[in-house]
Amino acid sequence: MYILNVIPITKIPLPHPQVLSYFYSQKLNALSLVKIPLGKRSAPGLVKFCEPLGRQRLHIRKAGFQLKRVLAIIALEPIMSAYQLRLAEWLSEYYYSPLGLMLKTILPSEILTPSHAPLFVFPPIHRKWINREQRTYLVWANQPWSIYETAIRKCMEKKRQVLFLIPEIDRLDEYKKRLEKISSNIILLHGSLKRSEYLKTWKKLMKADKGIILGSRSAVFAPFRNLGLVIVDEEENPHYKSWDMHPRYHARDVALKLAELTGAKTVLGSSFPSVGSYYNATTQKYKLNDLIPKPYTLNPRIIDMREELKEGNSSIFSAHLQKSLRETLHRNEQVILFMNRRGLATVLLCRECGYIFTCGACDSPMVFHERQESKGGLSPLGGTVPPRVVDENDVINHVVICHHCGHEQPAPNVCPKCGGWKIKLFGAGTQKVVEELSKLFPDIPFLRVDSDSIKTRKKTQDLFFEFRQKKFLVAIGTQLLLKQNLPKVPLFAIVSMETILTLPDVRTSERSYQLINFGYEHAEREFLIQTYRPDHYVFHTIADPQLFYREELEMRKIFQLPPYTQFIKLSFSHTDGEQAQQEAHALKRKITDRSHNLEKTGTAEKKPFEVFGPIPAFIPKTKGRYTYHLLIKSQLDNLKVRNQILDVVPPRWVIDVDPESIL
């Protein structure tokens, strides 16, 4: 008889035990797969350790529980490698997330059934590969592909695998074509594959020991047998963070841990690295490439929109932008206009009583949109703005949409609070840019890029192919523009910096500078930035990125912001706002008490753990639920001590370690 320590591959909330003991009649391999009883149900389980019953007989007799028998064997051979288990354990500890949930994230669900369980053994990782030298390189370059190619060829000469991570799959085909110039052995792995195709690719990788694995963030969990190089392109991209689903991991940081466990070299590439990565390079944690980009030679023109108003120009286009548009389009040249908001207007305000039209399910202003419909489609209802006829087959209807829950209704022309008619539209989005452009240049072909106008990946690719072929002279868009392989254009303009610069978030300046960097990369002759805050320090450092990093890091050091401390965001939602706030206050007291107790016992240093809040979410109410945040600043290097404090967080709370946003 044998005792098995088994990790149930299911979510068991922390701090409950993540490894449970069972018995079985025969000895089983570590990392084999079994079926175990778990309460009133059964679940798959990963065998972590197996030993004869005799060694634990006395301990079992003293235990206050009855040992249960394993129900069945699903796979006798290991279903994953030892490094994958260590990676799952690190993920569980670092992100304070159930170990079984991490295993479910790493393993395809089909692998956990007898018909799909693997029938071959993983080779051990060669220890001689590990920790020989500085193995993380930060490549700061506008065009890092030559460095990537050299690193890939060296790795393939050693007959080892390459993992190439990209932030999103929209440009997958572009990356694949580039990599095919280096090797024909390209394996694609990403979450958009059909389940059958994903499983087929996974099983192929379990046998492979060469090739380039290209994918988005989930590809970091592939079963590598011979990994030699990990490349994370656009390492600063926030889409590497799984922010909206459990577990909330950051693929770049997981890739670094993966490389450490497998002895692979890591290359983080970026035209404008994250502040955290730049800091790691300055502290010698990463090695920075020698030939970093020089300060920009193209000087952007910062346009003070306050002065435009003083001159009587109330348009969202400054006089200079209008002039540049006329000159550029007259030469039949292309233009990119960036506006990081959708819609025609972001706020509808009654000027008689001050009422702002908000979503009934969310504390969020409804956004005014125009929608082109056929005459047989949406018809205007009573009390709405009359439709505008476009041609004999189409009309324009006005609607208001909540960008958080998707609720939509016809746009009112009467205030529901006071019955007044003086309704004013404030703010602007991509539709407003289109409207203004159409007034000035009614015959110019343009491309609008936002989630309202483009719904599928194929349509996006087709439209941008046409833009590169110059079938459109103007591209107007939101953050979706940043995901595309855009050409350089004679005129690039940020219509409003305020859509990003005014957000009360820790990374606002960093995100703003990344947007400016994107403009630099795509402006061939003229780069315009319109803002109501021209005195912001982002603009003072605009031509010298290293000066920006120095000033940003100095500011973060003074206020003890990341990377000088770790942020952990705790979030709780409830249909009753008062109840949500009370829960947040109660948890804050528990965390503070636990932290103080650890300080008294000497387990933790004094004030390593500060709790701020409760703070209502930036949008306090979404889909009928009120959300409150607690923000933790942690300077604890010991994860076990940190997690002893997080043990008091109830299961209904969301724990986000290293959040991309504190809003």
C-alpha cells in the first residue's frame, strides 16, 4: 500500500491546503494522473509524491481524518514535466492563486481524460544549462528584428527550441512570415485555436525538441522539451497581463521564470521599454543593449488647445492641424489621426438642471453615437433625435451606449429629470473626428478603426491592407491602431492627449509617453499633439526618452510606487454599494491586524505592508454591481510572509498582484 500526495486539478480557495493525501495499492510515478474523491464530487489529480504506507503509518493514526483511496488511474506516465510543476507552484505563490487553478491553466482540459492522456516521458532539464551567466537581455530598439534573428539562429544551431511571444494575435500572420525566413519549422499556439487544433498542437510539442513556437501569452505554458531562447516582443504591452480572468498573471514575468527553470536565454524587445524593465536594466538585473535609440530628431509640435479657444476656434481640430490636413491631402498623401475614445460625444448634459445621462446599470455616462441603418432597420422612437437621411436607402439614427455593459437606447432629446430641451453634447470620440473631417474634406476616403466599426480580425487585416495600398488617405482610430502594422505617414496627429493623460493611474505618464513614441515611429514629416496641458512633464522630456525615465523613476521613488514597491489590488463587488464598502472596511482592519501581529512576532519588518482605501472603482457601478478597491503597497521580499497576510482575504475578493491599472 502507498501514500500519494496529490494536487487536485480544480480550484480550492487559499489558504486551504492545495496538496491532499490518498492511498493506493500500487506505486505510481510522480506527475501521473489519477481520479480522486473530493468532498461529494470527484476530480482529476496530479501525483506529486508517492511513498510506502509503512513510513507514514504512525502519522496517519494520529491524524484527525480518514485517508481516502484513489478512485482510478487516468495516466500512468507523467502528463507534464517537473519544470512545469515548479512553474505552477511559483505562479500559485507569487500571484496568490490556487495551485489547482494554475494546473488547469497550464494543461489543456482534454489532457485530463483517459482518451487523451500522453503516453511518453518528458526528458529531464539539463542542469548545466541553468544560471551560467546573465541570461535576460533588454533590447531597446526601434527595429529589434536583426537582434532577434541573430539570437534565434544561434539557438537553432544548438538544436534547441525558441518561444516567441507576441502580445496579441492580430499580427500573427506578419510575425509568422518574418520567422519563416529563418526556419520552416514554425508552430503556432494561442487561445483562438479550435480546441481540437490546440490539443493537437500541444501533443505535437510534447514530442518536439526543435522549432520556433509562436503565440500569445498562453503559449508560455506550452510543454517544452528543449527550450533555449524566449523572446518577448513589445514587452511593455499591457495585453501580456491577464487582467480580466483568473489567474491574473503577466506573461512576460512568467516567461522570465520559465527561462530560469529551463536554462533558456530571455530577450525582452521594445521600442520603448516599460519603466519597470528599464529600472531592472539600470540595476543590472537585465543587460541592456549597447546601441539604444538616440533622442528623436523630429520635433513634434505641441498645440495648446486653450489658446485655440481664446482665438475663437471651438473645433476639435486646431488651426494648425486643419492647415496641415489641407496641405497633406492636397498632395494626395496619407494621414493618421489618433483619438482614444469612441462615439460622437462622451457626455450628454441637460443645461437646465445639470442632469448627466448615465447608464442605469453602471455609474458611467452614456456615450452619444451615430449609427447608419437601412430604412428597414432601426426606426426612431418617440422623444428621440430625428434620423438624418444619408441616401435613399440609409438613415443615420442617434443612440446612446454604455461602453461598460453594452446597454443601448435611442438618444433622448428631452431631459428625463426636468423635461428640459436644452441638451448639450460634450467631449469627443472617433465619430466626432469623422464628422469634423467630413465637413472639411467631404470627398476624402477615410478608414475608421474602433471596436464599433470593426468587429472581426479578418476585416481589420483587410482594411489595413487597403490602407497600406493607399486606398484610404486617412486612418482615424483608437488604441486598435496601435496593434496594427502601420506604414510611416507624412502627418500623424494625436487629436486629444487628455483621453490618456488625465487618467488618475500610476502608469498614466508611461502610457502617454508610449503613445507619443508610437507617433514618432509613424510620423514621416510632421507630428502634432493637441492638449490642454502643454506644461505636463511628459512634454518637457518628449525628445529624450532617457530623460523621461530618469524623471519618472525619481517621481516613483519619492512616492514609493512600482518598481520601488509592489502593488496588490483587492477588489470586491456587490449589488448593494453600502454593503460593498462595509466589506472593504472590514477586510482592511483584518489585513492591518495581521500585518501588525507579524511585526510583533518579528516575522515581518516594520511597515512593510501598507493598506489604502477603501476606494470606489473608477467606474463605481458596473452591470448593477458596486466595486470597491483596497490597494496594498508591499515591500516584503518573502512571499510566504506576504501570503500569510493575504490569507485573511475572503474567497469572493479578487486579488490582482502587480495590476496594470489601479482604477
